Amino acid sequence: MTNEPMDQAEGLPLYLVVAQSLEASIVDGSLPEGAQVPSTNDLALFYRINPATAAKGVAHLVTDGMLHKRRGVGMFVNDGARALLLTRRRAEFATRFIDPMLREADLLGLSVQAVVRLIEGGPAAIETEGKGPAWTPSRSRV
């Protein structure tokens, strides 16, 4: 479970904070497929929230097909949950970050290739279509 303070999720309903934290743990592998998810009481204690709110976050993931309940035992991560989350998050990444970045780059007169060079080389790589300094990628950046 990702140890993210509740104040970092300002404006987000608490049950979604719980759900997103569990999703992050599934994606990073700390909650592998088949693993048991902390109980709603444990989640409530961890986040200092009402158990009903924690249960709503878990129910959200059940509805999304990430978790399933084993009667009398608890909640478990579904097989394929990580792959499903990765696919969804990659699409969201493009929508939330890449599309706005490319729109802004276009406004600034930067080509896609210039943006790639900027990503590879960091802020020192800023170049305006041949009008800036010559640039060579830094080997220290990944």
C-alpha cells in the first residue's frame, strides 16, 4: 500500500485516495496478483478514516475488476489486474501529459523532435528549430 499522506490528494474523495493507493501498489508490484488486500479496518486505521469510506474505496476496485472477495477470508487482487491497470494508466498518461505538452510545444514553435531532445537532455536542451545552440544528448540523463 502506497504511503501517501491524505493531504496530497486535496480535493479528491477519500475513498478514491484509498482506491488509487491500492492501484499504485498493484502497479508497482507490492500488492501482486493473488495477494490479499489489507482489510477495510486496517485501511481505515492507516488513513485515519471511517471504515465505511475505506470499504467504498475497496468496492470501487471490485467494480473495476481489480479485486475479488473470498467469502470469510477477505479481498484479493485479481489475475490480470496489473496488466489492466498498466494499459489504462498508459492511455491516461498520454491524455493527461503528452497531449497537453505537445499542444504547448506547438504554441512555442517546437517540433516533436525538439521535444524528444528536450526530454532526453533536460532543460539545457532547449532549442528553437535551429535558432538555438547546437545540442548533444547528455549520457547522464535517462
